[in-house]
Amino acid sequence: MNISKNLKYFFILPALLSVAAVAALAVWGLKPGIDLSGGSLMQVTYNGERPLVAQIQALAKPLELGEVRVQPADEASYIIRTKALSNEEHNNLLTVLGGLGSVTEDQFTTVGPIIGQELLQKAWIAIALVVLATILFIAFAFRGVSKPVASWKYGVVAIVTLLHDILLPTGLFAALGYFVGAEVDSLFIVALLTILGISINDTIVIFDRIRENLTRGDASGKNFEHIVDMSIRQTITRSVTTSLTVIIMLVALYFLGPEATKNFSLTLIVGMVAGTYSSIFLASPLLVVWQRWQKN
Amino acid sequence: MFAIRYWSIVILVVAAAVGFFLWTTTGTGGRFDFKLGLDLSGGTQLVYSTDTSKVAPADLPDALVALHQVIERRVNAFGVGEPLVQTEQGGALGTGEYRLVVELPGVTDVNEAVRRIGETPQLEFMLVRAGQENNLVDAEGNAIADSYETTGLTGTYLSKASLQFGNGGTGVQMPVVRVDFNSEGAELFGTITSANVGRLLAIFLDGKLISAPVIQDRITDGTAIISGNFTAEQARETVRNLNLGALPLPIALQSTQTVGASLGEEAVRAGLVAGIVGFIALAVFMILWYRLPGLVAVVSLFIYVLLMLAIFKLIPVVLTAAGLAGFILSIGLAVDANVLIAERLKEELAAGKKAQDAIREGFARAWLAIRDSNIAHIIAAVILFWFATSLIKGFALVFGLGVVVSMLTAITVSRTFMLALGLNEKSKLGRFLMLSGLRNK
């Protein structure tokens, strides 16, 4: 494998996927969950036969709750989404549902719009903070290396890679939101932040190797591209295995784990795969391209 | 060699002790049982916003503490297991309105919960209308509403209540409740008493008539004595209710979350299955790929799991669905250090080092990379902890703890075991065991 000769092939996949993700976000956008937008979510299970969605909606209409979205779940359950309900409105809706058969309420969540908005703001700040902390951390870790690539450039490349890693799962959820109504909630944001924290790890390992190889005596005389090639080859098994161990656990969580963390584990799986790919085939090649471009 | 083997046995004994501790304390409901969050145990979480506009900034901390106490007292009266009341500041930067988070495990009737938390014991002073002095209560002892007129003097003006003993005119020492008004209340009380000397002033607690003494004179010192044939116990309780009773700040329900017990049970079961199956799959992969270092990694990973579970019990960490996910994820991350070490070990062996030296070198050289990646994880965990709401905070906490504990188990436990096995790089078997992957070079 020769990185410097095959640069353009490595960039094709992440570039295509990133464009697709941006397009999905632009066209479909993300569906915010109630914890970010405010609203109520109710899950009910009918002990006997489950009534039709239309029946529920017809009976809910006189309650004037605005749009009532009813989504079947499992075999006998419904998930009902509305605007943020007051306690009284919640009771009225429950009474109506109870009129259609024996029903138990599995869960009810209501979030006021102020709290939702606030969490959304916090999410943006948290993402910005993680990115900032990462740049600082990398710049610090690589402060000793300034030739032939300045240490801050490692930081910038790492950030570009990270953005790619969170862009892909976000794009996926824009598509899932459109096709199956998947919502992004605060757990989704937690997953994105976790991806940032884990994925930077792989990138650091490779950069670390480049740093080590650059400072070794036998590196003199070899060009930067060659050193990058060598570093990738030395770390690729390690990068893939460490990601694989995490992915094994996440796949188990996705298929066997609680319903509440299904979307969360899916986001993480996609982010981890993207992160592993990008740390090997995006981060280091970008460094090479940058350095080449500057030389000319 | 002897010392290393000695230590590896110590580690195994400690691990067994931790395992015994986990085994004997789980499912007992005792102090060291796992604490499950509302989304796993079933229960209700209520978030209230507080209206602080009418409180002077200097008095705010006291008012918030008082509010916290009042709500805590009411919540404790529910008699459910370990309710939780937290005051937190909202706003994206934590500078917004103050909020009260109330968690009620086991309570799934939101209506009842909301009603009892919002309930305000009311102290009210009312004047008895002229001519109605003998028409205060009906046959059942209930106050007749038409006989009274409001004065505007209520428990909101209360600064404190205290228990005293006095002779209610009978010569016998009786427990009475002394009420001290704040300056505003004292003024109002003075105005009412001076304008109505000779009339009856009825004192109501929670809408119930306690007593209706005659106003003898203008009262300017802002204190009132309520003597209502209390027993000492009743008087004490009244004092406590008055002191803690009225909400010092108005609150409004902002959000609620209720999870039924069966949904929570299902989530716990699913989380457990996912964790066990994931662990087994991970162990198989590690042993097949990394052979002996892989096996050592699995043993140290198992010790990691035991230690984490014990820490969950000791701190205690409240486990939520997000926290369980964090723990499962952390197991995958915890072998990270072992992988780094195994890869380094291979390189050191290839460079012609002796087995014991290769292991020591491998650990030493992998340390920098392990440290860097863990710092990145800890940064993420801290920011996540700040961002998350209470049910998700568990994820950040478990994730952060996992990073620290796994670093410990990977570099101490794995290292000790690897060295204790006394591998020989010269023997064929020894080389085979220490290498990894599909090739044997």
C-alpha cells in the first residue's frame, strides 16, 4: 500500500459520504426529539386488541391538543406524540385512550419548551467545547514537532477528520428521520460527543507514530510521505482492532440492549466505523496533501 | 519472579473478594445493592421552575434552601424508597432560572405526586364578622365561611414559628404556638389589631379553624400566640409545618417523566443480556487474535467489570439506561490499552528482545499512547457530564470512571499477569502464545 500514490482513491469514499450527509441534512433536516424541542410523549399498551390509529386521533380531536401523532410500537403498544401537555390535558387523553379498551401507560414524558431550547443551546456549546479542547490538546501533544509540518496543522487536520466522523451519523439520522421518523434527542448528542472523544484517539495514535518516526534517527533522508506511509502500516492493525472491540460491544447493545438506547448505539456504531476509516485514510493523507501543496 | 507471582495471586484474591461482595449484596435491597434510576426501576421525575422575581437577590440562597427543604419534607411523606430533590440552575450557561428536580422511584401516578408536592399548608388570619361570634363552626366542626372576612394576613408574612408554653388564661401551662411575622406582616398585623379591638380574630391552618381569640389591644411587635388546646405533639407538628410548610417561592411544573415498572425491568434485562453477550464475543475475539496477551486481557477485563460494579455500589452510582450503555461501551474501550500493549509486545519481540524485557518495554512504550487517548476520553466525559440532564449524567459518570479504572487494570493487572506467566521466547509455544493475528512471525 502506498498512501502518497493512492491519495485520490482514499478521499473518494469520505467525500461522497460527506456530500450525501450534507444533502440529507439540507433536504430532510433533523427531527428533534421532545427533550430538545419540548412536547409530550406517551407510550401505552392495550391489554386486549389495540384500537386503530384513526380511532384514537378522532377521539383526541375534541381535546384540542394540536397535532396528535400516533405511532404503533411492539404488538399492542402505541407511542403518542403531542405538544407539551398540562397535567389535566394528559389526564383527558388517558381517559379517552381508556375508553377504547383496557390500557396501561408504560411511560409519559413531557418537556416544557424552555427546557428543550436550553438543552439545544447547551448541546451546541458542548460540541464547540469538545472541538476546542481537542484542538488545544493536540496542539499541546505535538508542540515539539514543527518540521516538516507545524503542530497546529495536526490539530486542524484532526478537526476536519472529526467533523467527518460526526457528519456521517448526523446525515444518517436525517435520512432515518425522513424514512422511519427517527428523532434526534439528547442521547444522540451524547453519542456525537462520545464519538468525538473516541475517534480522536485513533487519529492521535497515528499522529503519535508519525511524530515518533520523524524524531527517530533513521528518519532523516526519508521524505515525509514515506514516513506517513510507514506510520500507517505500523498502526493499522491496532486502529482496526481497538475500534472493533468497541463495535462488538455496541452491536450487542444495538441488537440485544434496551429500546431506549437503540438509536444511541446505532449512532455510535456509524461514528466509530467512520472514525476508524477517517483516522487511517483521511487524516494522514490530508497531512501529506497539505505538506505537498505548501511545497509547491 | 517470585514477587510478581505473589502479586498476581494477591490480585486474584482481591478480585475474588470483590466478586463475593457483589454476589452477596446484589438483590438484597440493602445499602450496597445497585441503585437503579427511574427509567430502570420505574417512577416519576418532575422538574419545576421557580419564580424568584419577588425575592431580593440577597435572600435568594436562603429561599432556595428553604424551598428545597419544604419539597423534600413533602416528598419524604410519600413513603417511597429514596426520593431525590435537587435544586439546579437552568440556562445554557447555568445562569438562568432556578429549578427543582424531584425524583420519585416507584411512583407512577403523576397526578397524586403533583398534587401532594403542590399542596401548601396555609396559615390564615380572618376577622369574625360582627354578630357571628357564636356562629363559627357548624355541627360537624367545620368553619362556616360566611362568618369570616379576610384580612390579607397569611403565612407568607411568617418569619418563623416556635413552640412555647403559656397559660392560656387557665393557670395551667399549655403548649402554644408562637408566630413571628416579618416586618411587613408585623405592620399589617398592627393595622388589623388596632382597627378591630374587641373583635374575634380567627386563626386557620389548612382551612381548619384553630382558635379565635379576642383582640385585646393593638399588637405592634409582630408576634401572635396561637393557643388551641394543643397537645405538645400537635404543637410541635404545627410549628414544623408552619416553618417548613409554606413554599417560600412559587413553583411551576415544567416537565415530567414517568416510566412504568415493567418497561424498566425489561430495559434492565436487555441491558444485562447485551452486556454478557458482548463480553463473551469480545473475549472470544481477543483470545483468538491475541492468544495469551488476549487471555490476560480478558482476565483483566473481567476484573475491570468486577471493580466497576463494586464502585457503582460503593459511591453509589445511580444506574440508568444511558449509564448501562456507557458501561457496555466502556468494556469495549477498556481493552484498548491491552491491544496497544500486545501490539507493542509483538514489535519488541521482533526486535529480538527477551520475553520479560519485551513485556516490560511493551508496557512502558505503550503508556504514552494510552495516557493521551485517555486524556481525550476524560475531556469528553467532563463536558458530557456538564451537558447532560440527570438521567443521562449517568453515562458521562460511568464513562469517565471506566476510563480511569480501565487504565489502572490494563497497566497494573495485565502487566503483572503477563510477567508472572514466565514466558520463554525461545520455545516454540512461548512465541506462538505471545504473537497475534493469523501469521506466526
